[in-house]
Amino acid sequence: MEKVINYLTGFFGGLMAVMMAIVPVTILWYVLTGGDVWGMDVITNLTGLVNSFGTGGFSGLVVLVLLATFFVKK
């Protein structure tokens, strides 16, 4: 069972690393070309996410801190 958990943890960790590498590339693509990436407007989505944290008050701050802990290297 421990092998399965380690395998899944490694898989999702690698998947998250790939996604975090894609985000800056999509932002740069949008800035340089002004075009959507895979039908998504990356800048608008990120702006909406930041705005939702800002309008969420204390609960938005708590969610932001919890989300940030996922991206901090231990």
C-alpha cells in the first residue's frame, strides 16, 4: 500500500510541476501574441482568481494561504 501511495504522490507531484512550468509560457504567449492558449484567456482567469481572493475577505485570505502552502518547497 505504501508503494501505491508513493507512486500516486510522485505522479501528481510531477503533474503539478508540468502545470507550473506551462503557466509562465502561456502568460508569455498571451503577452507576445494577444491570442488565447487552448481556448483559454490566461490573463483574465488569473485576474479573476486574484479578485476573488481580494473580495473574499478573511476567508479569501485563509484560502490563499492554504493554496500557497501547496507551492512552497519543503
